[in-house]
Amino acid sequence: MGALVGLGVGIGLMLVWSAFALPRRSRDEVRTTGRAADLLARAGLGQVSVTGFAVLCLVCGLVSTLVLQVVSGTPPVAVAFGLMGAYLPVAVVSGRARRRQRELAEVWPEAVDNLTSAVRAGMSLPDALAALGSRGPEPLREAFDRFALDYQVTGRFGESLDRLKDRLADPVGDRVIEGLRIAREVGGGELGRLLRNLSSYLRDDARTRSEMEARQSWTVNGARLAVASPWLVLLFMSFQSDVIRRYASPGGVLVLALGAVACVVAYRLMMRIGRLPTERRILS
């Protein structure tokens, strides 16, 4: 009995020690990692790890710094372009995520129409969803193929829908999937009407958003051009060693720092002014 009590006390002390002694991830680190993982998922790159993506950004930054250092021989300029090189993968993945979200928003009405036809033909909802892997819109086929495999292996409709949401990482997809989940759980004969109303709503929403994005594009392009222009001039100046080395002085470093801050603030301000309301994922 004494040995058992001693063992329990020892395990308790070890757990208390581990809670304070072992390193814990900070809240900021967890938030940053989750944001990067969400960005990769929205871009359709969920199989890429956050660590690998961070390493890619670091390598791009180092390569850009070394190349500009060799070309210009001016460390402040090399560091400035190195930071831009490190941000380049983030910009590329963000652009890919936006394009993918627009593409999925355009094809979801067609997918819902296919579901409506399948349900009216007498297919069950899981079978109708699985059929989208073969006859649904091309951008959605892979995700629904994997849904069909998940449902075939597990037989759990709710868990398979959760995995489907994680693969798609799309706000419109979240609405569709949650609507299907409720229709499945509640039951009844209103599924066909729900799907028809959902398809009509998605078409109207996609049409309105595309018109607004077309009108907003000049603001976005103008902001990008205004930010990129001074740095392109600085890049061309890097080939003139007698001119670019003036930026190695304290005054030159100050000019670079103030210019970088002004560009970032102005770009973020213009993007915020011209930003459209963004859909947020629900129950993700």
C-alpha cells in the first residue's frame, strides 16, 4: 500500500514538474501556425506542411539577399530585397487561394444542381455526394472522390463531411455542406427544394461578387503598381555601383526604412479602402 501511495505521489509530482518545465508553444505561435495552415488549405496545398512553407520563404529570402549583395554590393539594399523575396511565396500562395476561391464559387451552383438531379432520381444523399467525384465540376472532383472513399471506409456521414470541409477550405463549401448536414439529420421531403433554393442563391451571390470584383480591380492594380514602382527603380539602380552604394550610409538606410514603411502602410490602406466583404468559414 505504501509503495502504491509513493508511486501516485511520484507521478503527480512529475506531472506538475512537466507542466512548468517543458516548453510550451505561445499563443502567438499557435495563431501564426494556424493562419499559415489555413492559407495553404485555401490554396489547395493542404498537403504542404507549415514548416516546409516557412523553410521555402527563408530560402527565397536568403537567395534574394545573396543575389542583390553580389549585384549591388550594398547590404541595406540586399536586405530590403531579401525581405521581399521571403514574402514572395506568401504572395503567390495568397493569390492562388483567391483564384481557387473564385473558381469554386463559380462551380458550386453546378454541383448543387447535380445533387438535386441525383436526389430527384432516388439516390441517397451520401451516394449523390460520392457521384460528384465522377460527374461533378472538375475543380471539386478530387475532394468528392476522397469523400466517397472516406464514407466507404468509415460509414460515418458526419465525419466524412468534416474531412470534406477541411479539404475544400472554402466558405461557400462550408455553407453547402452544413446545409446538407442539417437536411440529412432533420430528414423529410424538403431536400430537393432546399437544394434548388441553395443553387439559386449561390448563382446570385457569385454574379454579384464577380461584378463588384471587376469594378474593384482597378484599385487593386493601382495599389500594386504604386508600391512596386519605386522598388523597380531601385532594382535597376543596383546595376550602377557608384549610385547604389550611397544607400550604405546611415542616411541611405533611413531612406530605405522610411520608404518601406510608407509603401507597406499605403498599400495596406488602399487595399482596406477598396476591400470587398470577405466570407468567413463557418463551423470550421
